[in-house]
Amino acid sequence: MLAASHLNFRKSSYSSAKGEDCVEVADTGARAAVRDTQNRGAGHLSFSATEWKALLDEVRAENL
């Protein structure tokens, strides 16, 4: 797993506008890393491209 210092995190478009429910995402090419904006020190979760796509597909389907 890559160290967070080597990742370029950005705020997810699914985060709340008020900044209360924020997650940050970093693309590593073959993987996606996700962390809690307000608890960055807790580390991040890493997903394969297949897992990440499945998660995003499910989130999008729930928001229709």
C-alpha cells in the first residue's frame, strides 16, 4: 500500500457541500485510495480498479 504522503488526494464529488461528510480520493492507476477528510491520520482504504468501479456503480444507482 502506498503511503498517504505519496498520494494526491482530492475531495470526492459525493462529499457534502458543508464539509461535514467528506471523503478524499486518490487515484494510483491500478487502485483508488479513500480517506476521511476529518480524520486523515487514521489512514486510508485501498480498492482495486474493479472494486472501486463496483462501489461507484452502486452509489450512482442508489442516487437515481
